[in-house]
Amino acid sequence: MSGNGCSGKHAPHASNAVAPPVEHATPFTAKDLPRFVRARTVQSDMTRRPYWTIAFACLAPFVAAASPGQPSDWTEGYVEANEIRIHYWRTGGDKPPLVMLHGFSDDGLCWTTIARELADRYDVILPDARAHGLSDRQDVEDPADAQVEDIAGLITGLKLDNPIIVGHSMGSASAAWFAARYPKIPRAVVLVDPRLVSRPPAESSNRASPDYIERRATSILQRNNTPYETLFDAQMAKFPHWGLTELHFWVISKQRHHPSAAYLYDDKRPDMAAVFPDITAPTLILKADDPDDLKSKNAKVAALLQTGTLVHVKDAGHSVHRDQKERFLSELNAFLNQL
């Protein structure tokens, strides 16, 4: 036995032992992942770390292909901005910067499969929004535009020069508002299934009620405490086509999601129709495959952009990039190649 407890050549350290996962063509469950791999990704009791770290280091060469994770050459860090610490992952390199903003309850690593496809051409930055991932919590007194200023602080802190901004769902709302407020900063904007048509007033009023916020915070905490296997298998049953990597990071994001995110008053943000006329950067909207009547309404709002393109991605739901990855990438790359 060698000094690290493994025979033969030294196995890579646990943090560097992750290889691109095998996307299974047949159904599988969380139990198909080696238990020590699952423990490594979700274990919060650091007193146990030496044991599973050694186990993973010894066995990683035999199971690396089954272990999902971000590439080992990505870096992570924090920027202090807008009175909080914003955590981010970064692919790096001397390339044009591209910032990817996730949706509600996700975090930066939920963009992993797409970022891998872009990392050869772009320095991709994957921030965790406040109250998500490893960033600081939301506060009940935070203004509705807090995430907009978080983006500004991140770009300033990392000294990014005219980044491309991509946002999904909640992230798309922040991206659009940011691009309207700071029109000279983004080189281009990509909005992934933004809400283009406003909610009915009654629904918006209910979502702002104290009872709704309390229920949402309780729901977030319940998912925090739900075992990895339970979350993974339930999501796998609904979205088997997502693949192991998407499912894995979806689960991890739900366990890290802070209940204070319930204070995010998304209905206090301006409608897309109000911000679109002020966006000057080229903008691509990749929408879900909505019903025909909603597609028509979406087109009317998208027409308010100065330079905009709307694409309803066939057979895609709200998570366009997960549901139809190849179609998503085809439209995204065609847009980026024209910049």
C-alpha cells in the first residue's frame, strides 16, 4: 500500500477525479451512482470527510465515468458586491466573457452541460444568485432589483469587458432588466424561456401574500432535507431525457437553495414589455414550445426589442436547454456566431 492508502500509482485527489459523465440511454436511479460518489457531493458533515475522500481517491479510476461533476480545470471564487458575497464558477481562458444566470432554485452549476459546450470559445462565468448555491442569503428588505445590481457588481468585480449575458427563467428576468438599465455593458443577451406575458393580477397578488411566502420557504427547507436519492429518482421519473449530469446538479441545487429565497418578490419586477424597448444589445429569446395563442402574444412582446429574435424551441418545456439540448445549442451557436 502506498502512503495515500492506494496501491500502485497515486490516484488523483477527489476534487480532480471527476470525468465527463456517461449519459445513460436506459433508465437508472440514484442507486446506480456509487454511494461514496453521492456522499462526496452532498455530505455536509465535514468530520466524515477524510474517510470518503480516501475511499473516492482509491476507487475513482474504476468509476470516474459514472461520476458527474464540473471539469477539474474550472475555478471558483467569490466577489463581494452589492453588500453580499456572490459565489461563481469559471471556465477561464483568454476568451470573450459569457455570464450564465440560472433560474429560481437552481444554481450556477446547473449550466454545466451547456458551459462545457461553450468553454472552448468563451470564458464562461456561472454565478450563484443570492440565496442560491454558495452565495449569501436573501434578506426580506432586499429591493426587487437586487439581482440586477448583483450582476453589475459581479461584472465589475471580475473586470469583465462587455460580456454576453445568458439567463434562464428568473435569470432571464434579471438579465433583461440589467440590459435595459445598463445598455452599453452587454455585448449580447440570451433569454431562455422568460415570462413575456404578465401574470393575471389576482395571481400576482396571491404570490406576494405572507402566507404564500411562508409556504414557499417551508417547501424550500423541506427539499433541503430530502435525501439525494429521493430527489434524484423523482426527477428522473419525470425527466429521464435530461441525463445524469443535469439531474445530479439539479438535486444539489435544491439541497443548497436557501429558504430566504422566498423573499424574492419576482412579481415586483417590471414586465418584459416595459424593459425591452430600452435594450440595445442583440437579443435572442429561446422560448418553450408554447400553445399557438401564447406564441402570438409572445411575438408581440418580443417585437418591442430593438434588435431581437424569438424562437419557440420545438418540444421544449420551461427548461429549454435541458429538454432540447441539441436544438437549444443549434439556435444559441447560430446567434453567437453572428456577433
